[in-house]
Amino acid sequence: MLKQLKTTREQAQDILKYLPKGSYIDYKGLSIVELPKEFQPLYSASTTSIIANLVRKYLYDRGITDNDFIKYNIGYCTDGDYGGRVIIPSYSGSGRLNFFVARTYDGNYYKYKNPEASKDIIFFEKLINWNTPIVLCEGVFDAIAIRRNAIPILGKSLSTSLYKKLITSEVKDIYIALDTDARKAAMKIAEQLMNQGKRVFFVDLLDKDPSDMGFEYFTKHIQQAEELDLTKMMLHKLDL
């Protein structure tokens, strides 16, 4: 690994020039992120391919559209380490691959298999407008369902990179739409951001995550989001 060789950031940047197109050096762990060599983009997959159509049906059933295939460069693998999985890549603000999520579409017991790389990134960063309200959600399918300025945090806490970007950006309003079982985590995130002067809105998902709600229902539901203040946040904490 580059880290064990005591490679500097500048040296790593030079090395990056010689990596395959789409590769990314994660400077936190100095690991390389690249799409599986078996990756096949769905937008260009044959409409007569049985497997491609199986993947399409799986994604259509989750509310994902042909336009989403292009927007997010969604693909799949039929074999290799990620065989039987949908691949959803994430790109940094400069357009470099910084992570991807691999989700089974064929019923494999292990739903997710992600690359061995740092999660200290901003997922879908290239698609984010930092001057307009942002929605924080848990998973990539939630973010795709929300469509507009949604960032999946891939868990229940903010990465360091995402937190720093949120508090230093021009964004004023942040909506937190985590699953109902993550309300404690949602309040912790809300408190962090409010302490930095951001307006925070809590979206009560009512036991349905955004990917289950779908775009239209979620768009209507988010209009009812509650702006938090210290009193309201304490009341939520008492209900936990």
C-alpha cells in the first residue's frame, strides 16, 4: 500500500496519473478505489440480455428509472467478487470515483458488499448543489428515491469529510431523513449541525424509508418536516 511506503500526497497524485481511468486514491487510507473489471453499465446493456433485464426489473421495482441508470452510472456484475450485484458508484466533486455500493439482486444472503476503502467520503458529491437545501438519508436507494440534493451517509453518523463540508458550505437548511430506528442518531446529527448555525429539519418517516415511499410521496411528506430548536430536540430525546 502507498501508506506503508510513506508516500506523500503529492507523490500519490503523480501515481494517480498512471492508474486506470476512473480510479481514485483515498488519501485517508491511501487505498485505490476502482469499479470491478466485470462492471457493465445498465444504460448501454442489451435489451435482449436476460440478466440485464433481470437487473432492470429489480431496479424498476424499487422505483429506479432508465434516466437514473444514466444519472448515477448504475451497473451490474455477473461474475467476479461482485457477481450477482447491482453496482452504484459515487463520484467526488472533481468527478473521480470515491466509493461504490454493491447490492445483491439475485437473493444472496449478504445483501451488501462494499469495497475495502475508507467511507470518509461524500457519497454522490458530484451531484450535490451546496447552495440549496440538502437531505441526509441512510442508503443509496433512499437518496435515489429522493432525487434532489440527497446524500446517503451509509450508516447512522456523518463522515468527517461530509461534516466539514456541511458546516463550511453556503447551505443553510439541512433535512434529516433517517429511518425511525435511527432517531437517536438523527438527534445527535441535528445537534451537531445546529451548534454550527445550520437550520435543521427533522423528517419523521413513519416507519417507511424514502425508497419505500417513492419520489412523489416523499416530496409531499418532506413539506411537513419540523424545524428543530433546542426545546423540540429535547422533547424528541425524551421520547427515545
